[in-house]
Amino acid sequence: MAAAFRWVLQLHRDVPRAARFYSEGLDFTVSVCTLRWAELQSGPLKLALMHSQSNPEVQKVYSSMLSFTVVDINSTVAKLMALGAELDGPIKYEIHGKVAALRCIDGHMLGLHEPA
């Protein structure tokens, strides 16, 4: 039997704040949230957040990237920025739709795609 995918794990300095970021910004469902650990669900994807004291500058260099398809990229970007994300360049209008890259509150990259 092949290995089964369990979750994507991100390290964060403030787990409850990160859980709020994904829950309010991208409508993830929070199933567990403590000061040191959180589990969130979006469809079949499970995102685990774990507390870390790591230097945020190191985190920006060695970061995971999560990519999401959204219905309205402009409102999603605005919502995420209000929660502390930083837009990494302008929203781009490609032949296949709009795309944007953001850094979440602890420097992890988020890619957004709104299909054409």
C-alpha cells in the first residue's frame, strides 16, 4: 500500500493568530487550536500549524508555498492583507486567470488563482 498523505505542516510563532488568518482569510475550518498546535481543514486538505521560536527572516527564506483557487482574488487579497499578509508583487492578469502571491503572517508564501 502506498503512503497516505496526512497534512501540510507550517511553523508559526503565534499558532492561534495563524489559525485565525487561515480561518477568516480563506474559510478553513479549525478542528483543533492550542497555543502550540492547530489543525485546519479545507476540503480534502489538512493544514497543521505548530509553534516555533524560529527567526522570522529564516522562515521567509525556507518557506512552504500553499496555492489556492479563489472565486474573487481582489476581495481575498484585501481580506488576507487586513489579517496581516503582504502582497508580493502586483496581481497579475494571465491568459488562464488572475494570480497573486502573498506572504502570510510568518512569511510563508500563498499563491492565489482566480480562473478566467
